[in-house]
Amino acid sequence: MADKIKLGVAFLLVVAGIAGFYALHESAAVVKLASVLLGLLLAAAVAWTTDPGKRLFIFGKESVAEAKRVVWPTRKETVQTTGIVVLFAVIMALFLWTVDASLMLMVNKLMGRSE
């Protein structure tokens, strides 16, 4: 129950930051931005003290660790793969254009239209 209350408070802090943005409509843009950022930071701090917040933080740490273990492709592999994808897209576009044009020609002949 305490976690739900904390998450509710975090939500209200986000709402307060956004409300501050609109309440300070005559202030400088930096002040309005600071209002929103302060609301978000306070909400994140409150949400972090909850069990779901702690699990999310652990999930984030594990995700970063997993991303570091990934074997990323080299620049050459990336360029080659991109080239293959673009070539395939062009070939498919030409094929579909040919099929469309052929079907349109057949329909026009069946309908007795000539172009």
C-alpha cells in the first residue's frame, strides 16, 4: 500500500511540474523548463524508493550490462547489410510496379479500354 501512495505522490509531482510550467507562462523559458525538470526529478526520486522503482533501476543496470556484452557489427558489415536491404527494396519496388502495370494493362484490355 505504501508503494501505491508513493507512486501517487510521484504522479502528483509530475503534474505539479507541468502545472508550474503553465502557471509561470510569463516567466523565462529556463524557469518554466526548470519547473518541469524539478517535478520529474522529484517524482523519479520518490518512485525510486518504491519496490517497482528499485526493480526498474536494477533492470536498467542489467540492460546496460547486457548491451556491453553485445558483439556489434563492424562498419563494413553495417554498410554491406544496409546496401543489401536497399537493393532488395529497389528490386521489390520494381517487381511490384511491373505486376501492377501488367494487371492494369490486362484489366484495361478486358474492359475494352485502349491507351
